[in-house]
Amino acid sequence: MALIERLQRRASDWGLLPRLLQLLPRLAIISGIIGFAWLAVYLPLEGEFRRTYISENALMPSQAYSYFRETEWNLLRGYRTQVKDLVNKHSDERNGILGSWLEEIGVKTAIHHDPENRDTLYGVWNAPRGDGTEAMVLAAPWFNGDGEFNIGGVALATALTRFFSRWPLWSKNIIVVFSEDTRASLSSWCHAYHNNLDLTGGSIESAVVLDYPGTNDYFKYVEIFYAGLNGELPNLDLVNVAVHVTEHEGMKVSLNGAPESEIGEDDYPGRMQKMLLGIRKMALAGVQTCYGNEAFSGYRIQSIVLRARGKEGPFDITTFGRVPEAVFRSVNNLLEKFHQSFFFYLLLAPRYFVSIASYLPAAVAYSAAFILASLDNFLKSNKHLPMGANAAFRISLNTATTFVGSFLASFFISQVFLQWQKPLALVLASGLLSLIPLFPTDIKLSLAQSHQLKSIAFSYLSVVLTSLLVVNFALAFGIGLLAFPMIFLANTVSPRTGIKNTALLVLTNPFICSCLFANIFESQLPNLEIISRLISAWKELGCWTWFLICIGWLPAWITVAISSLPAVFGQSVVDKTKPLDVDTDADADIKKLQ
Amino acid sequence: MNLREAQVVIACVASRFGASTVFPILQHQLDKSVEFSTPVTSYRSLQEGVFLLRNDFPLYSGGVVHHAPLLVALMSAFNNENMVSLLYACADALVAYQLIAMARSFNNSSLPSWVPGALYVINPLVLLSSVSKSSIVFSNLAISTALLTALQGNWVCSAVSIAVASYLSLYPLTLLVPLLALLRDHKLKTVSTTAVTLVTLLLSSYKINDGSWNYLFSTYGVIITFSKIIPNLGLWWYFFVELFEMFIPFFKAVFNLFVVSCIIPFSLRFHKQPFYAFVLCLCWITLTKSYPTLGDGGFLLSFIPFFKPLYGYFRYSVISALLFIHVTVLSPIFYHLWVDLGSGNSNFFYAISLVYALGLATVLVDLVWAMLRIEYDKGKPNLNLKLTPI
């Protein structure tokens, strides 16, 4: 205790607290810079990440010999030839024919009818050695995420089902799903499976989506996608098993669609790039092209997508089939659920990861930056607060109503644009609102008011980021990073600051900013595409990103925009001449209390 | 009651009643959330009790109902859901009114008497707790009645109210100690009145419960022995989930001792500021009780405005505020991660309940420090003098 006392005395001798309070704006900026540097610069350093390992011993990937080999080759090719003929058929006909094949194999089939998102054929094969309470899903959408007909995937899923059904070792039911696409119809099936389907096979533990478009026998490498909706990730063990099995078969693995040329790059920039790619993929899951694993989010299902890439190469389609085979055998070994604490990770390469404790500080730093900026503005507004309880109360009331107003307006916008999809109008309106600092209006804000508005906006944003930290790290980090320039906003006291503020407001507007971001980094989302994708992601998949942006980020932005209305300078000078008489009534009160 | 005060009370009834009738789904959602509902305060189990009572089933043999028999009997008198909502709204409004009356009894010049009431009305924790129809509302009402009547010197009423509060949720019985400090005389009579009221209540419960004493364990036994281990914002559950079987009885005793441990010290040390000692004890119980809800926390925070003269001495007010904000936002999220998504585990939620405890502790420490400082400064705030608080 004595040590703490001494430290505290020393700190107050040095005037540490006042100095720190003066440094707040700089601390906020430093905190934001640390946040980015921590993630992008520090984590990919040698020694800061770990090699992946299988945490659950029961999984034992590639410990058993895989049998999906030459014996299945002709069957697979036969199915593929037949599936190729179905390309131009109507979905009812396709499902009917495929369903009859599955019935022949001995799989119970049913069709989930959904007039809005089209029908999905699925079959349940009951495990010979299980109690039927758990299941593994093998999914092959008819059309993959890029809209190509998934000939190889569908043929492989059928051949694998036939192959699996001859084995007596399964302890979990196997469900094969043939949905029309990877987005709405697969997610509609998944929703229906957990609500109202008659034919079910127990709780789904894992899902593997196969994506092999075309009729080519050979392919070059395997892509694995794992980022689920709303920040969910599959258990790292499942990803590890898939990577392990694929590499065991000799194939190269690329995560999150990283280009082939970058596979195997084990250097600092390569790791950094892949990690940032993974974070972008997580933040924009559901908004970018979906390959199918997103549809299983929200039901405690660990899901991944396996994609065969390249038309030519050393590996044939049965080699690809051995990957789901081995993954299924691993998952089949599980006696309990997947291990805890393996749900939060970032992958820097197929075999390198950082876990939550290492990467979380990056997003915490942004949350801290905003809270520091908020504190700074709060103190500044107190400094400029006019004397007299009434005036101060009026300012606080104005702040509160403005904030509540912007919140309601943001909520309204989120609902209206859900129905009335005009991204251009949204962006134009945002741009127009960004001109606020330049408005030649008679309304002049007092400095106290302006600081108080900023204070409440930043603290709100900080709370939003904190609440997203664990749920959706990538989005919290992304919003923190993109909204960060807001803290540079100064009071608009001259035309020059007005122009600077307008630029900052344009840059940090949620819609303009996300469009800019998408245009620079995401070639799939040109122009204003990202806004309509955000909306469709909510409608088709139930992805919250649209609401998080509208209700989490927009209210703070609107409040900050209002705070940068031209401000009156000089009120504080008048205030300072008044004597400080805070304690006079307090004295009397204390006597009464005692 | 002037116009402003009347407005506050009406706003209280309107907001509670309006929220319950316009969004009936809100009540179900809140009642399912662990932050606002515990086995001993949940409205669902109260309704179950009402059903059992109406159909002449034994109330407590099913192990679902943990409410006091008289409360169940009272609720069974209401058939209409809207009437029940109105009852809760009125109970809450009465608390708001009592806070106003307390402020008036201090004749505080710097604090208009309607302010504590208004803060109580807009406090989201209290609002949501009331909308969730948690029976904690009635305990809070009884506690605030006891406090107000003690301030007014009405010892009979005060003794009866604290007996009712303890009858409803047991731990308020310890608040009798600071209450005695508040009542300058008639101390013995107060204690005996409390005892007589409590015995009467228990005997009539015995009558209502078909002549069986089994309600004692289901209501008070559950609170003391924490036999329903369900996650909540308190400090108990995680400990007893993890503990080896043979240590459990000992630590249950320790935890219960912990609840009562600080009551007498607070009351003795601050016997010259009995109102303040009462609030400290309330804070202590909120911090250490076995089944706390955010409703308790909200009720406690409503007493902070009375200490406005001490505000200058508060050192953690920003930290406490941030802690409470983060707890209310993060606890449902972490619970969701643990129970719904399965990606988090119980440590996530327990971490948040620790943060909540820390928030309450900072409030407690701040209050104690502020009062000690003002004693040191002989009642005249001297904010320029810096002292090390160790």
C-alpha cells in the first residue's frame, strides 16, 4: 500500500493527471494508430503467431486410409455425365432425377419447397452405428457462388453418398443437400431444417460444401472458405482438419480465395496480406460472393467450403473427393462437441493462426481511441459551459435530443432503404449532409454544445465497437478504422476548418466510406454495389451488417456532422471573467445531510 | 406535491404501463434474460404460482415457485394482464414518489425535489426491470417505504415495511440495523414491531400454504443455500458451479456471512449519517446477494442524486458510469455468445458479472471516501486539498 501511496503522491507532484488530460487528443490518435499497427504490422511478425494444431484428439485427421479412389472413378464419371445432361433442365426435373438416384442408393429424400427461394433436394442417410441424434451435412448447390453449374460438385456429392452408404462405420447421420444456389435457397433450407422439415437427421455438427464447376477431370489446388455470417467462424479444428487432409493428399491450399501465385508464400508481407484478406472476408461475409458456408451460420454448425480451382493440374476429381471423405471420418470420430475456445482466431496462412488474446487489442484500441476523444470533448465542453444551471441544462438537453433524433433518423433510414433500394440517393444525401460545415446558416452552435455533441457521439461509437469486439471482431475493427478520422474534426470556426471538416465528414460517412472501400479493395463490388448487397444480405441470409452500419455508425456520424455546424467563438472568454462559485450552496447542503 | 412532481409520477405510470401494453413481447423477452430475471424474482414462476394456487395444487412441491405465498395470493387476485401491468407501474411510481418525498424531507436547496424521482423514471434499468414484472419491484417499494417513513419519524410504518421487504426477499432484514440508527428513539419498539409483523406474515403464509412450512425453504432457503444454480449478474453462481461438492456448504456459509458482514460496521461508522449508512448497506447487499438483478442496481443508483454535495469528492464517477454502460450492453451479448452461439463459454458472462460487481464497488468506495473526506474537512468541502486515500 505504501508503494501505491508513494506513486500516487509522486504522480500528483508531477501534475500527471492534468498533463494526461491535456494530452488526451494525442493519446486518442496514438491509440488508433496502435490499433492498426498492432494488427497489420505486429501480428504477422515471426513469433507473434502460432502454428495450428488439432486440439481435439478424437479427430485424428488422415489417420485412416482413404478409399475414395480408382474403384469410384467410373461411378463418379458416370454420375457426372448424367448430371451434365441436367444443365438445361428445370429445377423440378433435376431434383426429381437426382432424388431417384439417391433413393436407389437407399437414402431417404425429401424436397424443401420454398416458392421464394426455390426448392432444395436433400437426403438423409441414417447412421448404422449411431443413435441418430447427430448429423454431418454434405452440400452441393446446383449453381455455385459465381453462378456456374456445379457439375463436378453435384456428381461428387452423389458418388460420395453412394460410397458412404456402403460403409458400416458411421456414427452420425449423413445429410446430402442439393440447393439451387449458395445463398438464399441454402439458407432457407437450413432455416427450415431447424424449424419445420419432416425428414430430419438430428443436430448438424458440421457442414462441408463442395464446389467443383465444370466437367474437367483435373484441377490445380483447393480453396477453403470458412468465414461465417455476423462474425461467426467455424471451430478452428474443422478448418485445421480440412487443411491437414488436403495437404496430406498433396494438394495446395488457399484460404479465402487468395490467388494461386501467393500460395505457400511464407514471408512477412504474405502473412500480412493473407490476414488482412481474411479480416475483409469476415467483415464482408454475406456481402461478398457467398460460397455456401455462410448459410449454416447461427445454428452452431461448423461449416466450410471446399473449392477445386484450375482446369488443369496434377490432381483428379477423386483426389478432391478424398478430402470430404477424410473430413467426414474425422468428424465422425467426435464423441463430444468441438472444443471450446477455438472459435476466435485469425489465420495468417493455412497453418498459422493468432488467437483472440493476441488480436483483440487491435479493436480495443479503436474503442479506447473513441472513448478518449469523447472524454477530451467532454472536458472541453465543461470548460466552455456557460454559468448558471439553466443554460448548462439547456445545452445538455439539446445534446440529448440531437443524439436521440439522429438515432431515430438512422433507424428510419435503415428501414426505408430496406424497401426503397436507391443507393445513389443515399450516397448523394450523405454527401449533401457532409457539406454542413459550409452551410451559410444563422444557427451558430456554442463551443460547449459542439464539444458535447462530439462527446456523446464518440462515446456511443465506442460502446458499439466494444459490444462488437467479440461478436464480430472484423467488423468492429473495420468500423473503428474507417470511422477513426472523425476524431480529427475540429470546431468549425473559420472557412478553412469548414473545408477540412467537410472532407473528413465525407471520408467517414458510413455509406460513402464503405463504397470507397469496396471500390478500392473489392473488385466484386464496383460502384455502389456494396449498399444493395448489404441489404440483400440481410434479406436473404439474415446478415446484420447493414443494421450495424446504420444503427451503430450512422447516428454517431450524424451527431458529429451536426456538431460541426459553424460555431460561435468567444463565449468562453466571457465566462472566464466570472468568479467560480461552485461550492457555496454545496456547503449548506452538506450540513443538512449530516 | 407540486405540478412538476405530479408530472414525474404520471410519467412513471405512463411509461411503465405504456411499455408493457404496447410491447407485450418485451415482458417475455426481459423475463427470459438473466439480467432482469432470477428464479426468485421471475414473473413466469410467479404466474406458475398463481395457477397452482387457483387450482388448489401445492405451491412449493414442484420446485418452480420461489415467491412468498402472500405475494402469490395477492397476484392471484388479479385476473387481467393489464391490471397486473398497472399494479407494477403504480408500485414503481410509488417508489418514484417516495424518492421525491425523501428529497423534500431534506429541504435540499440545490436539488429540486423532483429530480431524484425524474432520474428514477428515466433510469433504463429500473424501467426495464419494472416492465419485466420482476417481483423485485415490490421489495424495492417496501424498502423505500421503510426508509421514507423512518426519515419522517414514523417508526411503526417503517418497522412494518422493512418486515414486508424481508418477508419478500429476506436480505432486507439486515437493513433494520441502519434503520435503527435513522430512528432516533423507539428502537426497541421498532425491533419488536418488525418481529411481530414478520411472524404474522409467516404465520399467515403458513395458513395460505395449506398448513405447511415447506414454503420457508422454497423462498428463503433457496436464497440462502443458492440451491438453484442459474447464471446471474451476482458473484455466487460461477463459484458454486466450479466448486468440489464437499466444500460447498462451507462456502455457502461464507458467502452468507459476507452479505451481512459489512452491515453493522457501516451502521456504526456512519451512525451520524444514518441515511447514508442505509444506502451503503443497500449497496453492499446489492453487491453480495445471491440472486441480484439489474433492477437492484438501478434502484440503488436512484439514491446517488441525494449525495450531490459530495459529488466534488467522487473520483471514479466516469469509470463507474462507463462500467455500468458496458455491463448493460455486453452482458446480453456475452450470454448470447455462450448460450446461443456456443462460441463463447461461461467465463465470458462471468467476466461481465465481475465488471458489474466492480461498477457497484467503485460506487461504494467513492461514496465512503467522499463521506470520510467531508468529515475530515469538517463539513466544508475543500476540493483543493489533495489527500491520498490509503
